[in-house]
Amino acid sequence: MNRESSMLHTLQSTSNPTLEEIARLGAERMLAMALEAEIQAFIEQYSSIRNAQGKAAVIRNGYLPERTITTSAGPISVKVPRSRSTVKNLKPFVSALIPKYMRKSLSIEEALPLFYLGGLSNNDFVPAFEKLFGELPAGFSSASVTRMKQLWLEEHKNWSKRDLSLSRYAYLWADGIHFNLRLDEGRLCVLVLIGATPEGNKELVAVCGGYRESTESWLEVLRDLKERNMASPNLCIGDGALGFWKAVREVYPEAEHQRCWVHKTANVLDKLPKSVQPSAKSLIHDIYRAETEKKARTAYQRFQDRYQAKYPKAVENLMKDEASLFTFYQYPAEHWQHIRSTNVIESAFSTVRLRTAKTRGQGTMATTLAMVFKLAERAQKRWRRLRGYKLIPKVLNGVKFIDGTEETLAA
């Protein structure tokens, strides 16, 4: 009640409070309520435990010193509740909302690499952040931004050397994202791999640099993963970049291939006049949205029959990847929407693509890779589980599926 009264007094003493000020004070109030609920749940968790004197195992112990956290709503004053344990080896309360030493929200941390990718120079960070977020964390300066970027470089370097012997991926999505570089380094292609874990989570596997999606570039990435003991994925999903598929056949020959239908659709339509594209697109959708592989191949033949005479290049483009267009039918139907295309990567990196589309350059290869890595690392926390994730262990164990349904032995 005292905190609410203080907030009300603050608003009343401010002539014509702005919407931002009201939002900031409201955020402070909601955060305080959330912290109280969090520590209450922590205390209740141990309510049945008593010490030798019969007292509660965990009791309230005031608050930690007040601190200011920079958020997208502006600077917010926070007093994190504190507990005391009366039982040996029972750890005190630690807030999951406000970890120790936290001085800025995750949105601010995400904004740093995002702004850098957008072309903001070191000296522009401080005035830009002051304008957007109000008071900045202590010690925040252009020099601290430089140190932060160096830290990201080290994090990416260490992450790229991690052991993968315990990592298993049922599906592996691959794509290349292009960036312009400053100075004379040309055009960078960031090679990205995302895997589906046994738990159904999408996990960032690799963020590596090259100047094109060549076989040699992909070979270097995949060989490195294998040297770090990554097992072969069951299915690889990618676009028409021949370099990736040649590299996969050499490094992980046992993995199956699925050509991205979104990219394939775009490539085929590009070889048709605009007046024909709507009907052709509808026919292509009939192929990969069919309930069974047989029906899909019937629609596939129908497309060829309709356009072969007038538009042979479009038909040729569709037919050249036939061997890897229908593989998804051999996997659970619940997974089809995920494994028919590389949209897993496209959606995950849409923000990066959007922010870099209109800039003149993003710095050196190393800094660009580090920024892309940090953005993806943060975004990963919001990636959703795959639909039908409980079926992934079956995929990893080699269970066969026919038209999306698990194969069963006849009685």
C-alpha cells in the first residue's frame, strides 16, 4: 500500500504527466506485485518444513537495496524481496524475474546488437538509448559498448567450439543469410543451422561465415560439427543451394533430404508469366498439401501436363528436385508444417533481415557474426516447440512412417 501511495503521490505532484511516465509507474507497480507473488510462492514451497525449534524453514527478511533497471518503459526502481533460511543447506530466495546484478532488461540487451546491425555507431548508442529508454545503467558508454561487443565475439567463439557429443537432432534446417560489409570485405553469407532436439525444441546449432553458399563453405561447417561429435540428423531441410546438399552427402551420408517447398514455389513461379502465376501457385499448393504422397504425385503430374508445352522451364525447375520433394511424407504428419520448408530459419531471422535490408554495411565479418549470434541466441528463448514433439524420439529411433502415420505390423 505504501508503494501504491508513493506512486499516486508522484503522479499527483507531476503536472500533466506524460503517457510514458504513467506507463513507467504502472510497470513499477506490476513488477513489485510480481516479485511479492514470486517470494510468496517460494515460501509456500517450504511451508511444510520446520526446523528443530518448530519454526518455518523459510521466512521473509525484508528487501535487498533498491536499484534501478533500464527497461523499454524507462528506468524502473526495484526492491527485490529477501528471505532467510532457518534450516541448514536451504538456499534463500533468488528472483527469476530480477536476477542478481541485473541492470537492464533483456529487451535492452537485444536492442544493442539490433542497433549495431542497423548501422548505429558506438558514439551514437548513448544519445539514442537515452532518448528511447531514459536513464541508462551505470557505466553505460560508447566504451562499454565496445567492451560488450568484444564479449559477444568471445561468446560466439566459445559457443562455436562447444562439445556436441550429447546433442541429437531429428531435423536440421539450413539456410544462408547475406549481409553487406563495410570497408573492402565484400558480401558476407552467414550460414545458419537450426536443429530439432529430442524434446521438440528448436536449437541454434551453427552460425558461421562465408562469402557464398559454396560446397566448400558448407563442408567446413559440417565437418566442424562432426569433429565436435555431432551425430547425423535424420532429415536435413534446405533450399536449392547445391553446395549444402553436396556437403551433406559427404559428411552425413545417412541423412535424408527435404527440399524447401517455399523456395521451390518461388523458383518455379519466377519462370512463369505473372498472369499464370496465381493458378500455378494453387496447383503447387495442391502438391505439398496433399494428404498422401500418392495424391501429391497425382497433383505433381497434373502440373506437368498443364504447363509442359508452353512453359517447359518452369516444369523442368519443378522436376529437377523430385527426389527430395516428397521425403516429408515419411515423417509424422504433425511435423509436416515444420519440415516442408526452411521457414523455421526464415521466421527466426526475419528481424535481422529487416534491420539490415536498407543499411550500407554492418562492420567486419567477425562483428556481424557475433551480432547475428546474439540476436539469434535471444530469439531462441521465444521459439516455440514443434507441433507433435512427443513423436520426435520415435523419429530419432528410426520408427517408420507412411503418409505421416506410424507404420504398424499386420496382425
